[in-house]
Amino acid sequence: MNTPASPDHHNPGSSGQTDAPGDGRTIAFPDLEISEDLIRRFDQSGPRYTSYPTADRFQQNYPASSYLSHLAQRAASSRPAPLSVYVHLPFCESLCYFCGCNKIITQDHSRSAEYLDILFKEMDLLSPHLGSARQTVQLHLGGGTPTFLSAAELGALMDQIHRHFEFTPDAELGVEIDPRTVTPDSLAMLAGLGFNRTSFGVQDFDPQVQAAVNRIQPYDMVRTALQASRDNGFQSINADLIYGLPKQTLSSFSRTLDQLITLSPDRIALYNYAHLPDRFKSQRLINAADLPSADTRLQIFLMSVHRLLEAGYVYIGLDHFAKPGDELNRARLDRSLHRNFQGYTTRAECDLVGFGISAIGKVGDAYVQNHHSLNAYRAVLDRDELPTAKGFDLSPDDAIRREIIMTLMCSMPLDFAAFQARHGQSFETCFADELIRLRPYADAGLLTIDAQGMQVQPKGRVFVRAFAMVFDQYVRRPRVATYSKLI
């Protein structure tokens, strides 16, 4: 889905619990304490900042010529940035009611072959502009359901990708997995194609919750898929959970956590369900009366963080957890953690190129997004043109604010002297108003601000979206998108 850290070396999950939250209302570890009162005080609606400016600010009718110009500038650099590649495969056999992704629901598997023909044409048109010296360090197949494609189609896709992109030996090749669509044999096939990371959509194990969102996948099905991933040598296995779904209760989600912790994925993403039926038609099939109350959602979140820390996971930030030895936590520790449209990632400063409907790319100080509908995407490519529909050219001020926002989102230190050396201006002078607006968070112990710089504190990782909003010059302007709550 084209949606998916402090520099200290202390593992908040490794040192044990000091005060168990008997009523579920406080998480207390030596360096992480999040109270219900603190969350209620600072919780608000806001972007998830997989980009800045956020995608709802992209401009319509962005010319493909501007995209090509940015690519040419980057390719001509003496040290061109490495590439990260995203491919959007939109097909799903059935509709998950909660889903907000750009998908096409069909059981006609012949449609994927036609889609690949169009996708390959986009790659043929774009690849000559990427520069011959560029190496590729990441690939991500999202959707939809990538494994809707047959083994032969996935093989053809990887052949096409390898024709155009040269991968480094340590490249990350990841694929999103619907456990209902894979077998041990198909996971072995994916490993044989070079994939080394999987991300499983688990959401919830409770049968009533699964029925309420039209996604039936028993625990044993997920267990078999995760074990097959391990057996086939996948280096990092992620599992997504969603809290706030219909029929969820504190006790039912606790059982889901019991089961997932037993499966021991390397990473866990704990997403907050945003019920936006006016925006996502599929969500109109959810009975709003079955949704947990705001108080129950909060208790589920607090309980989940406590349980995952107790199980030994490290809180990376926002909604991501990882085992201490996972590469995501290592990136947190060595300050190479980054954030893009797939969420937190281990490779900073890549140019991202996206293929397929609605795919988003980032090249230097520009963003581009393809047409959202298959018909429009196909029509443009039939004219031998790139299917760029939206985009945004960052101003110098936007680029600086993006740097700050992404630093905060990754909970890395922001050094004022280094900032002035890079940009030739004083941070304290340029962002005096923002520093004043951050003061309540500093007073609450969520981040520190002194003469040297700013640092998000461990318990502040929950609130990084709020910190980022302080530096967002667009967030208070009228918008089309509706943002979710922070918690």
C-alpha cells in the first residue's frame, strides 16, 4: 500500500517493566512512560508525514516535463542518489471494508496481465531518464494484493525490473502479503525471485472482528505463512495490526497480541483505524455502532504499547515496533532512519520512483504522483507519455521544513549549529515562533530544547506528528483530505 527514533543506545524493551499498568492507563518503563492524561492533552488530528508537503497538497496537472527535468538534474550529479523503487499492484479478490488503499476488486485474474503490459511501458518510458550510474537499494511491491499475480507474472515483473535497475548486493526487496493468498510454495517462489522481506496484513485475529471487516484469515493460516517466510530465509518479517476496528474490545485485542507475540515477527506496525466513510466508500459497509469508543481505543493503544515493550520490542516511533536486532532499530541507533511513503525505512536520501496507478515518487525537491484511475493511467501511456497527474516542486523554505519534520518524525537530534552551517541561517531566529509553540511539549517532558538543539524524548515518539505539525506551513490552510487522530 502506497501509504507502512532517538539516537540513544538504550532499548526500552530490554530493561523490564517497573510499574505494570494494572488498569491499563499508564505505561511505565525506565525511559518510557505514557499516561492517559498526557495523550488526552496532546491528541489531535494531523498528517502522518510520509512526505512534506503532504500528498493532499500536491498540485493537479503537474507536467511530466518537470518530473523529467528533476530526474535529469539528479542523474547529472557527480554523486547521484541511490534509487528506491515502488510498484503498485492494485488487484484484490475481495474487499476489506476498512481499506483506504487504491485497489481494484476482481476475481478475473486475466486483468493483471493487461496491467503488467501497461506497467512495463511506463518503466520503458521512464528508465532512460534515471541515469546509468544509479544503483538501486530498495524495491517494494504494494497494493492491493501483489500476490494476486501468478508466479509467471511475478517472474516477468522481476525480469522487467532487473532490466532497468541494478540492485546493490544488500538491497532490500520487500513485498506486501495477504496471508489468504499465499502458500509455502508461493513464498518459496518469492524468495527465489530475490525478495528478502515480507509484510503481512494481520489486522486482528478475533473471528468477530474479521467477519465485521470481511477479512477471514484464521491464526493457523497466518502462522503457516510466517513460518514459511522464515524457512525461506526472509530477513525481516513485518506484521500489521489495526486497532479501532468494529467489534474490538480491550480483551479481544489482548488475545490478538498474545497470538502475534507468539509468532514473533521482526517488526510490528500498530495502526490506528481512521473511519472516514465519506472518503472511502468501502468503509460505509462497516456498522459505525460496532466501532469501539474513543476511550476503548485509547485503552487498547496503551495496553498494546505496554505488551509489545514487555515482549522485548523496541518502540521506533509513531506506530512502529521492532526487535532490538532488526535493521529498523539499527537504523534508529545509527541515525540512518528515514521516512517515506512506505513508512519508516532504513535507507535515507534515496530518490523514490513509483510505477503503477496512484504511485508516488520523490526526486530531489519534487514529488510526483501517477493517475489514480486505471483508465486515465492507460490512456496517457497509450500516447507514449508518462502518466504523471499530480506533483509538487518544493521551495527552499519547503525543503528546510521537510528536513526538520523528517528529523522529528524519526526522533533524531536537531543540532542548531549544524543547521546553521548547512543553511547559513540561525534556527532560533528563523523558527522563533515554532520554538514557542513547542514549549508545552518540552514542559511535559516530550522533547528537550536548549541552546544546542532539540531532541525527542522516548515518550515523545508517540507525539512526533504533533511536533511536525508545528513546522507545517500548510496544515492550517483549507484542504481536501481529512486527517486521522494521532492516537
